[in-house]
Amino acid sequence: MENCLEKIIEKKVFEKKCENIDEMVEFYVEEIKKNFEKYNEESFVCNDGSINMSNFIRKKNGPYKKEEVKDDTRLKDKKMQDWAKDFYELDDNVDDNLLQEKTKEYRAIKKAGNGEKLEKYLLINLNRILAPDYFVMHASEYDDLSGGVDFVIVEADTGIVACGFDSVYSEKDGDRYKEKVKKMRKKSERYGAKLKYGFEFKNGEIIKKQLINLPNFFLNMNLEDMRKLEKDMNYMVGEGQEPSGTELEVFDKLIISMEEQLHDFNQNKNINSKVEENLEVFSSVLMNIKKNREELF
């Protein structure tokens, strides 16, 4: 009886933490939106903290036709169907109703998985520590799915995208980790990362445009890191909340990982010259981030 009571209490505590995580995400998304208020572009940021693709149509001073943006927004549904087919081992002739049902099931599984949880932790962790000089937001769904750019680090004053990065839930040196390293190296040698739905702040307005030759990193977090964060995270929501010691540890590991990847980029003799130029920009950003981290915490 006592064990059952303990489990019920643990479950309630965990559920409360999950609620707080969603509230924290909502808080930082609102903080991100404040960077766009002075340009009257609050709708530029979706409620999940991603770049809003619908703001890139020509009617809203964007570079793309409405039909093109609509086509790009359908990519997620197509990808979900493809992943559901692989997950449930369905062939190409599967009944459409069954495919829709299995796609819905797979979407729910993915949403409850560690990958989705990792994205929430990163959004909270990075914005809590990097604000107010920088903010971190999700790239558009299109750029995430087509180019492997999950997040972007943005300089708050200029809107300059310092880099993109992809979040990877994996054990270090596992297959996914190795695959990402290989893919990142090849992409950098050719042209770097592309952000079709990119932007910068210039002369009092937002310039919506494609960004190319961006350095793209990946941030790996394993189960041990996730459990530490769940246990020791500062779950208080609101302005001025400082990160816990564990949050700072995880942040420092992510920065070390970026430094290692930056070193590998710089050692690569075949790297695209434009990517190399943008790496210099990122290198100075990384120095500022480390300096702010030391001074503030």
C-alpha cells in the first residue's frame, strides 16, 4: 500500500513538472516574440517558437508566392506518412484510411518521445542562459525537415543568424551520432546549411530572405543528461529565473561540443569558402556567449 502511494505521488510530481515545462516553453516563446514587436511582426513566431512560414508570402513582404509556401507546409505531413510507413512496415499500396490512422498514431508516439522532450529542454536552457544578447528559436518546419536545421542562434540586436544546429537524442558514439558527423562534414564541404525561411533586422525592418552557407552544428544529449535535467531543473516560470547547477552543466557540455565541431570545421581543408567566412562570425559569437556565461553565472 505504501509503495502504491509513493508511486501515485511520484506520478503527480512528474505530471506537474511536465506542465511546468510547457509553461516555461510558452514563457520563452513570448520572450522571443518581443524581439519582433518593434517591427510589428509578432506573428513571425509560431506558438512552438518556430519561424512562421506564412509570413514569407509576398503579400506580407516575403519573397515567395503563396502556392510555394503552401507546398512547403505540406512537407511535414508527407514526412510523417513516410516515417509511419517505415515504423509500421507498411508498403506503398497501403489503404489510405489505414495510413492516416497509423500516421496519427506515429505522430502521438513521436510527440511523447525523448526527441520532442529534448527540443523543449534546449529551447528553455539556451534562452534562459543566452538572453538578452541572443535568443534561440526553431527554424521553420520546412528547414528542419529538408535541411536538418532544427534551431537557430540569433543575435538580438541585429537579427543575424550566427548558426543553425540540429538536436540529436542519442548515446554518444552511437549510430545516429556518427551519421550526423558524417552528414555535417559533407554538407559543409559543399555549401553549408541553407535556411529558406531566414531573416535579418535591417534599417528598422525585418528582411525575409533565404540564408545560405551557414555553419550548422548538432547538439547531442543522452538519457543520463535528460534524467539529470528532469530531476534538478529549475521549474519556476517567469522573468529572472536562474538556471540550476545541472542546467549550467548541460549548457557547458553543449558549448564544449560546439567548440569541438568548430575546431573540426577549421581543420577541414575542403570546406566551402563562404561557410569559412561565416564560421568566423560564429567564432566571435561563441566567444561572447562564453564570456556572458562566466560573468552572469
